[in-house]
Amino acid sequence: MTARDGVSKSRRDLPILATGRSRLISREVLAPVSRSGPLPGSSEPVPSQTHPELSQARVGGITRARWIRDICLEFGIPMLVMDMAGTVINDSAVAHFASTLPENRCIGTWSCQDMLTVDSAPDQGARNVNGKLTVPDGPGLGVEPDPAVLGSAFLVVN
């Protein structure tokens, strides 16, 4: 599927593509965004800092996030990659996803693991090193939670 095919598919499947700084960027707005003109239905010009904050969880997962990434790349729109607030596991997914963007299209990543009181995978996964979220080595996301830190399961389904 090409990015342009993704635009057609996303129009059917995605009501909201990404959140912007203080607005939602819908599929109707994303494609025709011009840095020099107003957004459709608005007389305000698009601020130069307007960009999608691509939250994988908020858009429905990695597949939809990939569509949005491809559309943004097709139209030359830089993005900030993030996930819902979470642990080093979430941040590792963000780091891997951000690594698929050209440097000039990735404004940055957002990580909140430093705000947590418990580290579910000490010394593993994506970490902030000198202001950059590192991409972990290893299989999968490159992080494995420490069962001792997680404690016993509160629900087991057989």
C-alpha cells in the first residue's frame, strides 16, 4: 500500500489521525495542510510549529500509526512520536517507531518513564541518553519486564 492509498483507506477507517499542539488534526485537515495558508474552515494561518503528535495508542495501534506516518512523510509533515503515558515498555515501542522516520521528519519523542516511581525493567529498553531516546537492542522491543518488580498477577485467564 502506498501513502496515497493510505489516505483513501484512512478516510474510511480513521476519524482522527493525530493530535496537534492544541487541536485535533483530522483526516480532512491533514492532507491539504499548507504552511502558508489557513486550515480548511479557519481564517488563521497554520503556525509553523503545528505538527502531529503521533500517539500510537490514541490512533489505534501500530498499523494505523504507520498509515499516519506514511501520509505525513508523503506530504512533508514532521511529527512528534509518543505513546500514552507509560513505562519503559511503551517508550521502547516509541523509540523503535521513531527510528523509522528520517531525521528531518522526526521532531522528537516524548518519554515519561522518568516520572514513574517504579521501573518495570531496570537497565533495559529505551532510555533518555543526552536528550535522545535510545533504540534498545535485542529481540522484539528489546526489553523484558522484571517479574519480581511487577509482583504477582492480579488476574489469570486460562
